[in-house]
Amino acid sequence: MRYILILSLLLPFNIFSQKSYKSPNAYQKVISHKSFAILPFDFKITGRVPNTVNQFEYQENVEIAEAEGGYSCQNLFASKILKKLGRGKIIAQVQPVVRTNALLERAEITSENISELLPEEICDILGVDGVIYGSVESNKILSTGASIGLQFLGFDGIPTASSNANLSLYDKEGELLWNWSSRRLQTNDFTGTEGLIRYLIRRATKKFPYFQRR
């Protein structure tokens, strides 16, 4: 990615806003898996838009910024997973992001139509045993690149920033093996998609099926 999207993201948050699910047979399922893929995150920018903003310019900048945020989260999440893989804490290989995205593009799968395909169909296209879906919503951004255009247009969300995050793992048979989500994450004191992914690795993936059990 040419630009890195930076959002105001989280630390203080209500622990009760977190929800976690792991299939009872998740470990039995993944023990035979050889590889899994991480999809580009579904990244959404929300918030109030001033009436004085040029709507066409705003929408154009939002679309670019959302695409950058999705790919940034995907790459950073894969990078963190690879570090754990290097330390022997992952029981399956993560498919290189470049290969994942090339295969999606070859199959003409985009952020607009990916929801039309079942997880098992995505696994088949990518040639993996499991696939991770991620989504993020943020109502305030601080950024470089495309999102600077939003700031220039006068968009800065609201004073109290918050985000929603969701992660899901499906296997090649379409079964949901694991899910983690959190709502209304207060994000005033944290910046950057890297900070978000660091947080998700630390908090969300405690019961991630591909992690070695201790």
C-alpha cells in the first residue's frame, strides 16, 4: 500500500462489550489444516459530515481511505500472525497476503461482491483450509494519504472517537470455528491501524484455534 491509514483507536473500553465464540470442535478441526488466509478487512469510516463538504469529493476520498484501511489491517494482521508462526505458536501456515489478493483479483472478487460467496467457496478459490474475515468501523480518523483529503474537506468525525471490530474464522466446510467482536471501543488515546491490530492480537485471539495450546 502506498499510504498507511491512521485512525484514532483504542485502549479504554467496556470489557462487557466484547463477545467471543469458539466451536467446541475447533481444535479437532484445525489440527489437520495446512494453511489459512486472511481477507482484506471490511473497513468503514462513519461519522457526521459537515453540510459544507463537497459530497462528491467526500465520497471519493472515503472510498479510497476505506480500501487503504482494509488492506492495511489485512497486512498488519498477517504480519503479527507470521511472527507467532516464527516462534512456533501457530499450527498452520498463513497464506501470503500477496497471493490471497492476487487470487481474489483473478476471480474478480471485490469488497462489493465478496459477501455473495460462501466461506467454503472462498476457501476453494484460495486453496486454503480456513479463512479469516475482519471488519472495522471507526467514526473518527487521523491519517495520511487519502484520508488527508477528508480532513482537508472538513471531515473529522466526532470529538469522542469509537470503533467496532469483528473477526471470524471459517473452515473449508463453511463452519464458523471462532468469532470475536467488540462494540463502542473508545479510541481517543490510540492511533494507527498497527495499534488496532496489536490490540486484536493481544485481546481477541486468546482463543484463536490456530494457536498452540499450552
